[in-house]
Amino acid sequence: MQGILAYCWVAPAVLLAMYLGVNLLELKRKRLILGIYLVLALIFEIFLFAFPQASFNISLENPQEELSDVNFVTGSPTFILIIIFLLSNLFFNGIGCFIKNRQSTGLLRKKFLSLSLGFIIFVVCGVLNSLIAPGVGLIFIRAGMVVYSLFIFVGLKPVT
């Protein structure tokens, strides 16, 4: 249940991020790209809810004293889709916004740099979150997620 609760929002977040990315990058085939990710997101959710035992390794040695460790089963469809989502986010949003940053000037350049850094931090923290066992290191990963949110907020904040 913990794996489902932790990852049930991945698909909607990926769709939102890809929508943002294809619009910011002004890609010509927006509908096709978003359609592909919609199908992948639906497949992800189906596997997540229908086969949670096949998707996660759950380690719970001493439930009263320790945090449970929920990691993806390497090779499961949910794991493969998470990797595709993270790499796509890195490519479309992280690198794409960085390319737009290099092509822009002034305030727009700063905003694209902020978005690029935010998405890159998100991907790094997302990967580390899935690999590191609960403990002190997880605090730094979650702090990275807060920093990611701040970069995205600054990048998307309307200019007044």
C-alpha cells in the first residue's frame, strides 16, 4: 500500500511536466507527444494498482523501530516506465529549457535557467529517492525536492 500511495501521483505529474515542456519548447507535435505520455501514464497506473507486489520490494525487518523501505523491482513495468519518465523529463524539460536558456536573453534567459536547474535537480532527487534506503540521507533528497520546487516556482512566476 505504501508504494501505491507514494507513486500514484507520478503519472499525473509526468503529464503535467510534459505538457509544460512541450509548450515551453514550442514543439510542433505537441498532441502526439502528450498522447504517447498519456498512454504510458495509463499503463503505469494500471501496473501500479493491479500488480503492486510485482512492482515493489518491501523491506520491513522491525516494524515498530524502523521505517519501511519500498524500492522498485528492477525490470518491472513500473520501474521501466519510471526510468522512461525521468529520462524524458531530463531531456525535454531539463536539457530543453537549458537550450532555450542559451537562445534567450535577459529575464527570459534567467527563467529558462531556473526551470532547467529545477528539472535536473528533480530527476537526480527522483533517482536517489528510489535507490537510497530510509535514513539520514533521505533528508537531503527531500531538501533537494524543496529546492526543485523553488526553482520551478521562480521559473514560472509571472513577470510583474
